[in-house]
Amino acid sequence: MQDAHILLVDDHDDLVENLTEILEDEGATVTRAARGSEAIERAQSGFDVALVDIRLPDATGLSLLPDLKHSGDGFAEVLLITGNASLDDAIEAVGQEAYAYVLKPFDPTDLLATVRRALEKVRLQRESRELERRARIAEKLAAVGTLSAGLAHEIRNPLNAASLQLQLLERRIKRMSDEPKLTEPVGMVQRELSRLSHLVEDFLRFARPADLYMRRFDATAMLKTVVRLQVPEAERLGIELLSELPRTPLYVNGDREKLQQVVINVVRNAMEALEHRGGLIVTSLAWAEGGMVRLRVRDNGPGIPEEILQRIFEPFFSTKPMGTGLGMAICHSLVQQHGGAIRVRCDEGTQVDILLPASTG
């Protein structure tokens, strides 16, 4: 049960203390609730398996079942516990997809075995969802690879030619007049052509990743550079951008230029989340387990809804009106190419952790 999150819902203190001790001895993390309303609130943070008494002061375990089953990522399992079993309750529990209907008094060994089976079901469901997600991404990657070859010839060359002609037209117009009605439309078209060019570059960069220039570099210095580059824009938006850095350098093996772009992209995303309200962004650097360096970008913004969070690295998925849906997908791909990982969680804001292999030599 190592790292399992168990929600224990019961108003009998002695039983709760006993079960908590048993579960924590097995390595689980236990969250306790004595009332139905409290259980619903605690469940929003997510859990793996819930042990719920069928009789509570303000609700029944059966009435809580639907809400508990659909909380978090929707893959949690619920075990109902009762000291007064009835056939009607057992039938309703099965109908509402309770994992088990456990009678008091119960044998701790049997209960632990049931919880383990429930945890295994949850794990398999989540792995299945992850495999489906990866399959969707693989299909999209294949489509991007095919599309990128055509984009390189069919779009880039005409875009470059159009951009050059517009620059020539703009110079000729300015020789004749500085009238904004003549020059502003040309500037607008030039900006749109530039945006299309960047879109093509994003497609190509994602579909055909460039070779990495791997070397040992100071991640502390890189993070200082990112903050220095982004502070002016942050101040313009009323955002405080801070850094928490170690006193001594932390070295990483990787392509500094590409990893710096990853961090800039994450910081800019945080700034976009705060641009209409202001707020705080804190970047930090520290050692992590397994010989890794952890680079963190944390903001106090509104966070990311769970349904969006699950798809944040999926190619072409974007919530921005003009977004390509490739920014975070490219970041994820680059970090993985470095043998690292990127993780996003939302708890009073958004926190992005980038884990990279440390260099100790």
C-alpha cells in the first residue's frame, strides 16, 4: 500500500484510530472524515480507496457513493462498512458500484486484502487510461510527422517570399507617405505572416526534434537568466517574479539553450494565468531524489481544471483562442529527451516541476 491514499469516513473514534494505525503501518496515507459533508470536501483532493461507514451523522454511505466515485480522477473505489447489514443496503451498494460491502466486526487481514484488491483495480484503470492517452498522442505524432514534410515546402517558401515582398512594399510606401492608413495594414499583414511562420516552426520542431547539444552547465545561472529576461514583462502585468536559488551552483547535463526555452515557456504560461489579476510567480532550484535537479515554477493563480490538466501535454490541445497546442507538448518532449520528467499539479495555484539529470563531475 506504499503511497496509497485512503479516505476513512466514520464517526466512531476508536475504530478510526485502529484502522488508521493498521493502514499507515502498511505505508498508506490516511485522510479522515467524521461526517458526509466533510468526506465530500476531503475527496476533492483525490484518493485511491475510501472506507465509508454506512451510517453517518448527516448522511449515509450509500448517499455518498456517487459523489465519492466521481471525485478526483474518477477512478477511486469505495468500500462500505456496516455493523447492521441489510439485504436492501447490500443490493443498493452493488447497484451503485461499491467495490465491497464489509461487515463489522471484520478481520484486519481480510480487510487489508480487500483494500489491496481495490487498489490494484484503481491502478489498472489508471494505467489503461494512460495507455489510451499515449495511443492518442502517438497517432497525432504520426500525423504531424507526415504533415511536416509537406509544410516545409508548401508553406515556408511562399511565406518567406510574401514577407520579403511586404518589406519591399513597406519601404516604398514610407518613401511616399507616413500616413498610418497606408502603413498600418502592411504591418498587420507582416505580423500575421510572422505568426504563421512560427506556427510552421512549431510543427517542425515537434515532429522532427533537433539534435541536442549536451554539455554540463550551471542550472542556477540559467534560471537567473530566465528571470532577468521575463521581469520587465511581469512588472508590466503587475506580477511579482521571484527566484529562490541555492547558494552554490547546481549543474545539469543537457542542452542549455533548449532547456532555457522550456523554462521560459512555463514562466510565460504562469504569467498568462495572472495577467488580468496580478499575482506572484516563484522559480526555485533544488536537489531531488535519484540524482536529479528539480526546477520549479509556482504561481498563485486560479489553477488548472482537472479535465484540462489531464491533457496538458497532449499535442494540439489548447485552451487559448490562437494557441497551437504544441507549447507544452514540445516542453514535455524536450525534457524527456534529456532523460528527465515534467510534472504539473494544482493546489492553491499551479506548480510545474522539471526534473533533470544532475551532473556531479
